[in-house]
Amino acid sequence: MRDHPPATDAGLARWLAWRAGEILVALRAEIGHDDPRALGREGDRRAQQFLADELGRWRPADAVLSEEALDDPARLTADRVWIIDPLDGTREYSEPGRVDWAVHVGLWTYGRLSAGAVALPAQHRVLGTDSPPDYPPLVPSGNGGPPRLRMAVSRTRPPVFLDHLADALGGIDPVPMGSAGAKIVAVLDGLVDAYVHAGGQHEWDSAAPVAVANATGLHVSRLDGSTLEYNKADPQLPDLVVCRKDLAPRLLAALVDCR
């Protein structure tokens, strides 16, 4: 990766996510996992510092909303807001051998997500809106009927209605993962069919991966099918659904019965 970013917003998002990921990988090797909490804290701090410094250098007029910084109310009247999570999946980052943690760099402009990148540093990958992934393939069921859905869910906060959802859908195969970014990338890769979350999140948990999912053409919404909205006064965004568009009607209908 070059030492200076491309001129475009999408190129900058990719560059920032990749470089922050390099810092986190190096820190993981430097500190080790003897003190997981210390590793996680330092990872959050260093990645935040890098992203704040570089956004201040390359986009000094833009506002920033970050998990690891105080919220500046000035963003609410800004036309351009970077929504970042310097280390999404701090728990997984702090556990040896886990690769389901990420760096999120998203950009909200004039009322919509316009660019974003998700780095999976331990997997040596970055997915971004500058070169969106191909639409994930449909994996047919073996019996010719509706496929049993493979669903990414939180390792620590799976939806409380998961059993009811499984009944409504005729069974699901839950796949626990860490970072929200890693879960959405799993949908993009076709490793799972959907990601459903209802355990509470914030805008920085989903902005960048949702930008990439939108660019790829996936269905993205709240559990009730409404649009995800960003750069709100309260950055809480408690639930979301990401899935293939052909699965969305069936999944959303089942969610209505479960909520």
C-alpha cells in the first residue's frame, strides 16, 4: 500500500483502513496476549490516533464520529462526516488466533453513506466501495426447497428471538462471529446468507460495512425493513439486517413475527 492515499474519498477510506490495520497487526505481535485488556486498550488508542491524525491531514474540513473519541455536536450540521471504528471486535483482537476483527472507515455526505472500507487485517484483506465485491452466489438447498439459512450472529449478544426465528424459517444455522464488519463481509463472501443483529449497536459499528454492502447490491435495513440512518444526534443504531435481496422478503416477514 502506498505511503500517501489516493485522491478520492473511497480510495482514502481504503488506505486509512489498511494502514490502521497494519498498525494493529504489528502491535498484536509486539505486545502479545498475556494481558488481553491492555492489548485491546492500546489497539483502540493507536488506531484512533492514526485515523484522527490522517483525517486531520487529508480532510481537515470534515467532521468525524468515532467510537474512541468525544462526540463533537458540530457534526450534526456538517455536510461530510467520517464515521469510524478504529478497532471493531476488540475482544477478538485480544484473543490469540482470532481473525474476526476489523477496522471501519465510512463517509457520510449530504444525508447518505457515500464511501467506506472495511479492513480485516488478520486476513490481509480490505473491502471498499472503490472496488465493491461481486454479488454473493446463491447456494441452493439439497432438497430443492427453500434453503436453510446460514446466519451470522454475535458471539456474545445473539438476538433473543433466535429460536423463534429458526422456527419461523424452518431452521437456521447460526454462525457466531465477532466484529460486525466481519459478519457483513461473511455475507458479501457468501459464507453466510444473512446477518441479523438486535443486541444494540452504534453507527460506527455498521456505517463502513453497510456502505460496502450497499455498493455490492445487498439488502440492508432495520429489522422492520426501514432505512438505516446515520449522523443522528443519538448515534445508537440498535438493529440491522444484511442479506441477499432475494432472501429479504422471507427474512423480514419472519422477523415481524418474532419481534
